[in-house]
Amino acid sequence: MSDQFLHVDPILCVGHGLCAEMLPEMIALDDWGFPIISPDPIPRHLSKQSGRARAACPALALRLDRTPDRRAQALHAKNAPHR
Amino acid sequence: MTAVAAMPVREFDQPQGGPGPLRLLAGPRRGAPERWEEHCDRLGGPVAELMAHLGPKRMIEVVRRAGLTGRGGGGFPVADKLVAVMSHGPKRVVVANGSETEPAASKDNLLLTIRPHMVLDGLEVVAATVGAEAVALVVPGEPAGRTIARALSERKARGNGYPEVTVVLSSRDFVAGEETAVIRWLDGGPARPRSQPPRPVEKGWKGRPTLVQNVETLAHLGLIARFGADWFRTAGTAAEAGTILVTLSGAFERPGVYEVPLGQPLDIVFSVAAPNPAADSLLMGGYFGSWVRMADLGGVPLSRAGLAPFGATPGAGVMHLLPHGTCGLREAHRIAEWLSGQSAQQCGPCVRGLPSLAGALSVLADPTADQTGVRTMLRRWCAQIEGRGACRHPDGLVNLIRSTIDSFSSELELHAAGRCSGGSISRIPLPSRQSSPR
Ligand SMILES: Cc1cc2nc3c(=O)[nH]c(=O)nc-3n(C[C@H](O)[C@H](O)[C@H](O)COP(=O)(O)O)c2cc1C
Ligand code: SF4
């Protein structure tokens, strides 16, 4: 595990979907084509790829930082089986 | 706005120097705003003088001991928010949120209109506590705006000046009451939420650390500054102290705004408003809320703890009782369509997801439609959408939809068989007027 987390700004994101193609381990698309981001820390072996996905987003909507999204983590645990 | 019911004026004694069972709505309940002299006669002199003795540290300690939580819907501890805003730099500002954009709510408007000085007392207390350099108050409309303006001039005439209060009319769109939307509106932008972080306590109005509190929260705070934490705790439960304003609408003989102690059994809360005994489904916590059955509520305390087993919360105290013979699925669908239309059109999962939710619910609401797989689809979409907007607007509709599917299972079966128990006319208030975003 690295100590980095991936976040998306839902207002900037317009649903290009590039990120889900580049980083399917961390990003899935919902039924309308918008990214659902894993709230888990980015595994070390995906660090480089995550950086590339962030840079590739045409809307500059992806962010990498050291703070987990606690609420997203709780929701993910609750909702994951339904997604 | 729901008509304000004429609640019987009760005589009360004042134990420990503070108001009795009615606190915010104590005293005459006529339409006219309370004047400064009446306010001071009833509660004592300017609250600023008390603050001069208390100082910020001790004030926060008093608020913490009182256990005051936000009355705007979220129920967040006020002391924690005060500490948070103090920790993010010196040039702090304060915003009183009286937007009250929920159509079925009218308690904030009532407070601003008949007890303006109670709200301003609380605003003065938080402004002094955080050392605010600017103070704003968002009002839901007129006459609340004029009432507040006059109350401010009454106070100023007495020379107990504190930062000039900027009074601003809310844009009245539903999401405009969300705190980051309020902040953008105050900054001259559109009344739409923004992404977080940064949180308002870090960077809000004017780019400053910003404390946003609901106006009812502030009115309680003003009384806490006067009468103390122990007095505040004489109403409510150990975990949830004080009173709360509730707005009752729908199948009540006397709908309107009432003040009740937290923890009061819900059947007693409702009895003052005379619910129609045949009505059974109640939407608890407003349009983001959950359906509960009146038959289940006897003895259940009005509190977060009391309602948790029902998957509900008091929210901002908005409760709507469905008239007997009204189809809950159709009513929920009407609300869903309306909420979907109230999206600020910024976030994909909200812009695209909410119409999908409303559309699927329209199928369940229609007894002539094929319902196969619709419930499964709704649950899937709810799970996908929850938590993915910049604000909690989509989560509100997700909550309503989940509760609707769970609560109206027999009606769902009826619809699947091509029948419907409904027929009565709905009374759920859904304004059609769309105000123009700036
Ligand atoms: C869609 C949406 C609408 C809201 N509308 C209001 C409102 O009209 N009035 C209000 O006080 N809080 C409203 N809130 C909650 C505010 O964001 C904020 O939490 C509150 O004003 C904080 O005050 P409190 O802690 O004293 O409750 C809304 C939240 C959301 C997500
Ligand atoms: S979630 Fe919906 S209402 Fe909230 S900011 Fe995004 S688009 Fe606007």
C-alpha cells in the first residue's frame, strides 16, 4: 500500500471515462458513465498508473492526496455489493 | 409557506431564570415581531454585555456542556464547529442560515418573523465568540427580511454595536440552502454548492474560515448564553438536549410550527396538532426523510436515538402526514420528480442519476405499468449514487427512495396487481415557481 488516495471532483468531472480505462483496478463507471473511485489506499504497484490517470483527465477532476475519504469508505463498505 | 397555526398561548413560569417549556416560542404568539423592549423585558438586557464577561473559551465550554446541536438538519455539535472554525486562522466570519428552502418547512421563517431578536442574540454570541470580522444573515424572503432589518436598527439605536450584519435574500432554489451554496451566493456567485474540501470552516465566505449555523440553532444559543448550560439541559434527553421546532403539515387539524422538547413521545408531539386518526404514513425529516407509520410511534421519543430503529431522523423537524387514501408511491414519486428538478446540474451522478431514479419510481407509482425488475434497478442506482455528489442533495433522494420501497411494500404489491389504494388529493407542498439563479 502507498499512502495515497484518489479523489474525483464531481463538479469538474464530465464523465470522459478515460480514468476507468487506465486504472480499472481503482475506478469503475456507474450506469451513466461517471467514475466510482475506490476509497482504499492506492496499492504501491499502481502508484505510477494512478499518477498517469490523474494527468490524463481532460477535466482535471482527479486528485491524489494523503487524506482518505472516511465517508466514502463507510458508504463503499455498505453499498459495494449492490454496485 | 405553511400557514402558521395559532398555538394556544400558554402561561409559563420561569425556573432558574430561563423560560419554561416553551423557549423560542414563549410569550405571545401573535403575528407581530417582538420589539427590542419586549425582548429585553422578557429575557434581560443586551447579550453582548454577558459575552464581555464570559470570553470565547468559556463560551465554547458552556455550549459544549449544553450539548447544543445544529437544527438545520444535520445535527452537528455546535461546540465542535466553533472549535473547528477557530483553528483555521484569525480572520473569521459568521453566516446565519435562514434560507429554509424546504417547501414543507416554516419554522425558520416563523422565528425570523416573530422573534427576530432571539436569532440576533445568538448571532451576536457566535460573532463575539469567534471574533467575527463579518456577519451575514440569509433570510427566506419577506417579511422576514424587513423584520430583521428593523430589529437590527432597534439594536443599533441602543449602541450595542457589533459587526454590521449583511442581510441577504435566499435565491429560494432547494439546494440554495446548502452551506457552500449559501457561501457562493454571498460571494456574488450562483447559489449552487461547491466541491469540498476545503470545508467552510477552513475557507468559506470571502475566502475566510466560516461558521455557518441555522437560525434556530442560533436562537437556542442566545438563550444558552443568558441562562446557561444547566438550564438548557432541563429540556430534552441526556444525549439530545433542549427543544426543537417542528413543522407539521398534511392530515393534521391544526398544522403549523410547534416547539417540543427532544425526547418527547411522538404521539404526544402530534396530539397537539390533532392528526386525522385514519392517516398512517408520515414523512419524517422532510423530503430527504423517511416514512414512518403512526401506529408504530406511540411512546417513541422524538430524537435521533428514538428514530434510529426506524431508519429516520428528526432532520430539521419537518413532518408531513399523508391523508388516508393517498397513495404513498405516487406521493413519493411527485417529491422525487421535484427533487430531481432541483439538482444544481453540476455533478454527473446527480444530473443523470436523479432523473433515472424519479423515472423508475414513476413506474412503481403507476399500477398499469410493468414493474418487473424496477425495484432491483432502483436499489442498484441508489447504491451507485449515494455519496457521489458535491453536496448531499442526491443522498437525500436516495434516502427517500429506499424508505419508499421498504415502507410501501403492500402498496407495491397492489400496484403490481394493477390496483391502487389511492385517490385522495395530495397536499404535499411542491412549489412550481422556479426562481432564477443569479
Ligand atoms: C440540499 C441541502 C439543502 C439545505 N438547506 C438548508 C436550509 O435551507 N437551511 C439550513 O439551515 N440548512 C440547510 N442545509 C444544511 C446546511 O448545509 C448546513 O449544514 C446548516 O445550515 C448548518 O447549520 P446547523 O449546524 O446549525 O444546522 C441544507 C443542506 C443540503 C444538503
Ligand atoms: S450533487 Fe447535485 S445538487 Fe449537489 S452540487 Fe452536485 S449537481 Fe448540485
